[in-house]
Amino acid sequence: MAGGTARFGGSAWIVAAAPTPMAAAALTPSDLAALLDTAGRQRGAAAEADKLHGIVRNEQMHQPAAAEQAMGVHLQGLVRQLDAVCQTL
């Protein structure tokens, strides 16, 4: 993602690492903070990671497993497309 969707900050890195709510819920606050750091977050990564960890573990984020998996595959494709477009700009 360097040079592409990296300009969108941590969100693109997190979605690429965990495209489904189940995968995102498995990330620890340390994992999320590392992704934010990789994305270039310079301040407040730990606090933001704690906040995101609470959000992704929220029951309302989840769908039936098959639906989550299908949406995750679709989302991965969208992120790759966005990354390709961003790299051409």
C-alpha cells in the first residue's frame, strides 16, 4: 500500500489487515496501534487503537459468518482497486 491507499491513513491498513469484523475483533490494541504506526500515525496511536478495539468488538458490527466472509472478500477487492487508482495519481 505504500504510495497508494497509504494516504488514507490507518483505516486502509486496518481494512487490509482485517477485512471482516471477526478478523478485526481478533486484533489486539497493540496490533491496531502497530497498524496505525505503519500508516504514519505520529500521535495518539495507542489511544486511537483502544477506541477502535472497542468499536470492532461491538456485537452490532457482526453479521452471519458467511455474509461477513463474502463482504470481506468484496472489501479486499475494493481496497486493491482504490490502491491501484491512488498509485496512478
